[in-house]
Amino acid sequence: QNDLRYHLERARVSFVEREFSDDHMLYLRALIHRVRVLNAENDADKAEGDQICFKMVSTIDEMKSDHSESEWSGEFMKMEAVVMYVIGLFHMNVGSEESLQEALEYFGSAIYLFTLLGDEINIISAKKNIAKIEAKFSGEEISHDEGNDLEFSKRQYKYWLGKLGEQHSITIRRGELLAHALYCSNQGVAAERLLAKMAAISRQVHGPTHNCTLSATSALKDVKDRRVFIDSRRQWFHALKYENDGLSCVVKGPVVESAGESSSSMQEEHMLTLSLPITDVLPGPGTPVVCQGLSERAHLNGKIGDTRGFNGGKFEVHFEEAGLEPAIIKLENLRIVFELP
């Protein structure tokens, strides 16, 4: 069956090239199916695969030249993302160090596009492939779920930082993945500081339109979203700012997540903007906060940390400053940090 499919996919490409040469989407689908059946370890198949990858990129570039930036969305962007992902798979299967480096770049581009599309499943698949490649480079074995593990992400970032330096796109992308792991572990301050650093380095070295810069900037915007639970409404909102000498907090929401759609893509007219007493606004897990008004533990006033747990109106706060132990702090003695100093 595999041998039959191998020849059928070749015939499909020839047929589309002959009969539908102007249908770029149909042509790309045929090329994608063809490259997926090639044996990257076979010299002839590898040579054909390299040609197909070039054709796919050229076709995407030609399509982009025929459409404005505002038109390049939906099915067009999805096709570009899939092309980047499939090229990444091909180079990953080739397996040489050079090809694996190229695979990382293509998977990175795919992740950026899948993120814009809200395609979580393909984002996860691409990130797992990146983790496998980087584990191979560093000589580590990767377990079934270690790609999302914080300690694994730390080791990988440290490895690439030492090997390639902080300005390389692979290191920047690995830093972004580490920041994601930190954020998922409710370490919001560390995640935000790392993403701010990655975005700044990428912007300076690779330019504002590079995929690494766009991806890190987008991720930074997400982690800077201060989500809070409104106790009286039993709903999540976005915290925007304090007013009334810090006694009230302006919030916008509610936050509603739906499949394939982030809260940032929700229509603004469906969201309320409210000014609520701070006693009704509970910072979400991992939210950057600063202590104030403490008398018995005055040394903690002005110290920044993130919230890790909540019980009975009190938060467990882990501090950024080395040497400070986690502390249980009342809500009234905490304020959300909207911009880290």
C-alpha cells in the first residue's frame, strides 16, 4: 500500500502541474502529500524533497505577491503554516545537523502562524518536534511529556545559550518556550522578564518583522495580561489599572475562552468596563504583585513576587528577590504590578 501511495502521489503532482497550473492551493496540497511519502534517507527522494520544498516556498511567495497583507489570512495563512510545518518535518527526517537546524527554523515559523490562527493542536505538535530535535542536539533523552517540563526547558535554554549565544534565533525561541513553561508554573514575573529580554534582543538583532520577534512580542503581550477573578460576579476579567488612590481597580470582561479563539480576539462590544473595590478583585495565579502596608513584616513592603495560591482572603506570594522566603499575604496588602520595573 505504501508503494502504491508513493506512485499515486507522484502522479497527482504531475496531473495538477499539467491540468491546474494556475491553482496554487491545489498545487500546494499535491506537493504536501508527495513530500510526506518520500524517504528522506534515500538520496533520490531527498533530492526530490529539496526541490518540492523550494517549489512550496516559491509558490507561497508568489501567492503573497498577489494578495495584500490584509487579505493574507484564513485559508491562505493556514496553508502557509502547514507548508512551514511539512518542510520542517522533511528536514527533521533528513536528520543531518544542517537539516535539523533548518527544521527548527521552519517549525518556529509554523508555530508563529498557528498561534495567529489559534490552532493549539498543531502548535503543540510543532513544539514537541522542536523539543525532540533540541534534545537530540544536546544528547538528552526525552520522555512522553518532558517537552512541557519546566526543568527540561531550563536545561535546553541553558544548552543553546552556551552553544549559540543569546542572539541566535534558536536560543530566542528556546527562551520563549522556557517562558511558557514558567508561566504555566505560575511564575509570572520570571516569564515576563525573560520574554521582554527575548523580544528586545530579537528586535535589535533580527528586526521587528522577523518571526522570532513577532512570536516573542505576541507571547509577551499575553503574559502581561493581568487576569483577575471578580468575586461578586464569579467571573474572570482583565485588570487594567487602579484608581481612587488604589482603592478601586478598573477591569474589563468577562473573559470567555472558546475553541480556537483567544480572549483578545473577542468582540469589544461584548465586554464590560467596571471600577470595583479592590476587595472584590482577586489576582489570578502567577500574577505579578507588590506588597504594601505591612507592619510586622515591613521588610517585604515594595517587594515584587507572584501569586501561587489563595485561601481565605490570603495569597501565597513567592518573591523575585533572592533570599526572601514565600509568605502568606492578605489581599489588602497586595497590589497588582501592571508594568515590571
